[in-house]
Amino acid sequence: MLVRAFVPAHITAFFVPVLQDAPLKTGSLGAGINLDKGTNVFASIETGTLERHVHIAFNGDPVKRDEAVISYSVAERIIPKDFLGEVEIWQYFDFPNGYGFGNSAGGALGTALALSYAFGGTWLKAAKIAHEEEVKHRGGLGDVIAQLAGGIEVRVKAGGPGVGVVDNLFFEDYKVLVVPLGRLSTKEVLDGDMVKEMRVEGKKALEKLLREPTPERMMTLARAFAEKTGLLSGELLELARELDKVLGLPSSMIMLGKGLFALVKEKEVEATKSILANLDVPYDIVGIHEGKPKVGRWVG
């Protein structure tokens, strides 16, 4: 059997880390956007062997357990203990790992959904496992529950699937500009001195967004959060200011990655492409993914 799952890439606009002893109570408050590019996971299950083997590959290259501990841990929890056979899991990422697009959660959730589809399970149970392993291994806090919600999401109660609460903003006519420039370690940021400031500014941003729940307000608050916490500074801030010259809404920093994102109207696309070409930086303009991730038997 070959199963395919698609999980949208997720950009966090601003967030408040909420750390608890129980992984399912750990998560984040905040807001973000799901993209129509992301992580595709293919799971091949073959029976009839005398031993049990599980293999995972990233973009076609096999990875060892210590290089993909979250996805391996997810697989071990879902594959039945008495299963004998070969399980191969291929994860393909549309965006680079470590750049703030939720690839870790995408791989974990995609693996959980594909294997649950094959071996039996539910969406909620699969998502809970993915979130728990993300939290345990410091892959992220709120991406899994956000990716389940799709669209432009607002995390109004922290926690994993079944515990946290996610709402969605209405939107129309927007695409998302992404400018991925480099890696930023989620673990290092969460272990650093900025966390206190992030909690204060993130709570302020969430309260303001809930009073005026629009994508436009979200982008204004995201930019203020990024600057006030000190995460958006230096050359990245200069680039954001250049983009502001051609965009109707402020651009902001991808949380957490060395890169920028913005909501773009169709009439702004050509001017945006022109300025980014002059600045010689990588970029993409993608749609917003609405609804759940996708999973099913792959016959293509």
C-alpha cells in the first residue's frame, strides 16, 4: 500500500509560548498563515517479511533516527507492535528545513496521518501523537494544531489537538509573499532571553487582533511584534522596509526563521517581483491553503 499525505507549510506571524509539563497542554497562542505548498509524505507499507524495518527519507535522501527523531518516534507509536514488514516514509519539503515553514510539524503530522490511514486510527489521535513528539523533541509548539485548521488561523487557547482552540480569519484576494533567507533555531530562541518579551508582546498582539480580527490587522501586529521583541533587526529590517514601499500592508518576519512574509494583492505582484529581483534575494508567491491537510491512498 502507498499512502500520500499533504500538510501545508505554516508561517507564524506572532506567538506566545506556553510551556507545561504535559505535552498536550503545551503549545502557543498567536496567529499565522497556512500555504498551498508544504510537505508531501508518502508511506509505503509492505508485509510478508520476517522482520520489521522502518526507513525515513528527506527529499529522497535516507536519514538516520537522530536526524529525524520526531518522525521516527511518531512512526514507532503508530505502527502496530506486532507488525512485520517494511515501512518506508518519504518526506518532500517545498521549503528548506529550519527556515520557519513548519517542516518539522509537517513531517510529523504527515507521517502520523499517512500511517494512521494505513494501519487504522483517527485524525485527532494522529494529530495528538504528532504534537506530542514535536513538543518532546523541541521541534515546535503550535504548528501541528495550526496546520490542522488551515487558512489564516488564530490560536486562542494553547495546547495540542483536542486541548487547544483555533479560530480562523475571513480573507479574500490575498497571496503570500515569502522571502526565505536562512535558518533560525526554534530551540535556541525559546531557550534565550527574548522569551519574556515575546510573551508580553505576543499577548498584547493577540488581544488587539481578537478585537479587530482581520488579516490586515494581523500583519500590522506581526510587524510590531517582530520589531519590539528585537527579532526583526539589521539587514532583515532594512529589507522589510524596502518591501513596504510597494506593498499596501507591512511585511514581517517569519517566526521562527531568517526570512520575511507579506500578504500581497494581485495588483502588487509585479512591483514586488521587480524590487526583489533588484535586491537579488530568493522569493516565492503562493496561495493560502484552506481546510485540513490531505490524506489518502496514492495511485498516481
